[in-house]
Amino acid sequence: IHFTSGTTGSPKAVPLTHRNLTANAAQVAAAHELAAGTVTLNHLPAYHLMHLNAAVHAGATQVLCRSTDTAEAVALANATAATRLFDLPVRLARLAADPRLPGLRLGTVQAIMSGGSALSSAVATARTNHFGSPVLQGDGLAEASPLTHCDRIADPRPGSVGPAVAGTECAITDLDTGAPLPRGKRGEVRVRGPQVMRGYLDSDEQVVDRDGWLRTGDVGYEDADGRLYLVDRIGDVFKCDNELVAPTEVERVLLRHPDVADCVVFGVPDEYSGAVAHALIVPACPGTDLGAVMRAVNAGLPYVQELRKVEAVARIPRSPAGKVSRRELGRAYESGER
């Protein structure tokens, strides 16, 4: 039994069968090109089953890094001649402000795998250029054992979580009607495959239909090659003047600003527009002019995505997996608890 991360509600119990787990172990091993000679450096929370099971399936050597410090993980990867490095997106992003980054090098790592939350294409490209190894994003969820998509080592595309793994189908459906949408159109991501659960434990909630399609709760679209691009969680998007706004798209623009080390964007109810974007940012240096940051960022955004308020914080509240609950932040703002 695995549990969901609970970022959009209470964690749910997910019963996974032996078939679910062994099927996904084989899928992940193939997607990450793991073999008996592979050495994986696992710098993820221990409850991330994906890499643990895949390494066992492939007969690969797996090194566990207990430290949360990516610099220590890099040192351990070099000491053990690791060929794969698994890390959280938030840790890779934080390296931008780490004074040790110029001295960090990877000698044997052929690919860096990132998963658990969104990783911007800018961060992926920057780390790829620095380390000389492609940074690949994948996607999954507890209900799918967990991996459903993974970018390709030989042909990475920053910003994408890649095509569906072997034996997995992906469909994009209309948020209101559930009708299938063509490639390039945004909608809810649904997946089907041998790794998908049957249903939640002791729950009548139906997220898997009679044909085996799992509603992931993600909004995304596929390109012409069938690679998936995630926009946001359905529970995190909001409407401003009847237009859908994805907080992660605003965050990507914020993170390109040199004075922003980390950030989170969420919707706050507004009597005129329905909801508007607010942001918490971790300044890259003391004395950052928040008004100047907001004006610079808004200059490159459609008006429905424009930030209405920016607040500086010491850190962004995240789960151990690097995820943040925008719903909780929005509710706290609305109730005045902040």
C-alpha cells in the first residue's frame, strides 16, 4: 500500500499489486536504460519506490544518499562512479544560488533524472550545461506505481516529461466533457497501463474508469511526437476573467528573474476577476526590490497571469518530496492567517 502525497487533499491509500510494481519496475528500468553494469546514485526520499524497484529489476548497483545536500550527493556519485543520478527538482533548482556550484562536477554520470514536482526548462538546461549530462524529467503518481512518462536520454527535450513509458497509453481529455482532444490542446491527462491501480483502499472515489483509464488530475498537452508537457494540477489552476491561469507558468517566468531564488504562485479570490495571482518569493539577496521584480515579471505576462501581490519569505513551505500545497496557501491568505 502506497500513499498519495496529499498536496491537493488528504493522503489516500493506494493498493498496488505485485503485477503493478513489477511491470513498472521493468518500464522504469527500460526508460532509464538501466542494466547490470549501471550504478545509480539515489538522492531521493526513501519512499520513492520507482528507482528502488527499477534498480533491483535491472540488477544494477544502487547507492543511497541520506543527506539532503545535493553537493554531498555529487561527491558521493563521483566516489562511487555512479552513471545515473536521481534528484528532486527543488534541489537542482536551489543549486543556482549555491556558492559551491562552480566547483561541482560529475565525472561518470551519464544522465540526471528528476521527478516528484515540476522542473523548469531553464533549470534543466542550466544544469545540463554545467554538468555536461542531460537532466531528464519524468512524471508519475502513486496510483500508477508510479512512473507513466520519462524523457529520453539520447534525445532530451527540456520542459517535457517525455513520452509514455513502454506499455502505457496517454490521452488528453476536455476538462468539462471528458472528450478526447487532439495533440497540442490542453486538457486533463489520463493514462492506462499495467502499472495503474484498481482503486483507492476503502473508498468509493472513482478515478479509474471501466476501461482502465486513470484520471491523473494533471493539466497538460502532447506535442506532435507524443511527448507530454505538464501545465499544472487541476486543483491548482484558477480562472481570472474566465481565463485559465496555471501557477507553474507564472513561476517559470519568476524564476528567470536574477533576484528570485525560489517562489510559489497561487490564486487568491477577487470580487472583480474571480481570482488573481499572488506570489511568495525567496529573494536571491537581501534588500531585493519586490515592486521592481513584480513590474519586470508582469511586463512579460498576459494580463490574466499578472501578479497582484508579491511577498518575500525565508523559504517556500514544501513537502519532503519538494511539493507545495497552493490550496493551503490560498486558503491561509484568504483567511488572513499569514
